[in-house]
Amino acid sequence: MIYDKLDNASRYDSMGPELKEALQVLQNINVNNYITGKVTVDGDRLFYMCNAYETRAKEGALMEAHQKYIDLMYMVDGEEIIYVKPTEELGMITNPYNEDSDALLAVIDFDATALRLQKGQFVILYPQDAHCPMCQTGKPAAVKKIVMKLKIAR
């Protein structure tokens, strides 16, 4: 997992050309013309969704973990809690990994770490990083967030 401000994105250039490209695409998105929906950059290899929603309580929400894609989440406006925990340490898996949805689902364990994602910050979540985004910081609040999907080279 990587957690930082978008202003520091160039510090990760040495982590591979795919990640460098994804961060450059993110930096070039005009957030002043924010329109929700999916944007394809390079087929199923690199795409992103511009989302607008209200955060929710963590009760009843589920952790997820992927194997085909790395998630790069960037907070355009607002803030939320993303609960994170190593995938291999999840306690109660409700749905084993499904290749079609590229997701394993699990109950949020009591010891999951609460990561506060605020405006201008991003988090990169790898397959070993189970996560539950969209959770409220106190009460429900409106957010705008970009979720970029970067296909893992195999």
C-alpha cells in the first residue's frame, strides 16, 4: 500500500512504468470538469471511474481484495475512511475470490486500520491490501473520488 499526496506522485516514478503512467494520467485529469462515469485510458489495462456518492457507516460494509487489478484511489473533494488489512489476515471471508468480479469479500475485522483519505491524497492498494472504502468519518458526507484500475502484468 502507498498513501500520499498527489503533489508527491513523482517520488514513485522508479516503481515501474505502469504505476508512473497511472499517476501521470491522474495528475492530468481536469477535476474542475468532473463528470461521473468510466474513462478508458488503455482498454482493460488502465481505466478509471469518477465517482460521486455519500459516505456510509462501516456497519454492514465489506472488505474487498483484488487479484487482477491494483486500485489507485484519489480524493477529489471531501474525505472518507478506508479500512485496510492484509488480505491474508482477514478473519471472516463472506465470498471467496471470484475471478469474474475480481473480488474477495470479507467482514471488516475489529483490528482493521482506519485510513483517512482527504482531498488531494491518494492511496494505492495491491492484492495483499484488503480494503473497505466509502466509510464516513463521523457522519455521512458527499465526496468525489477517482478510482483508477491498473491491470497487474502477469
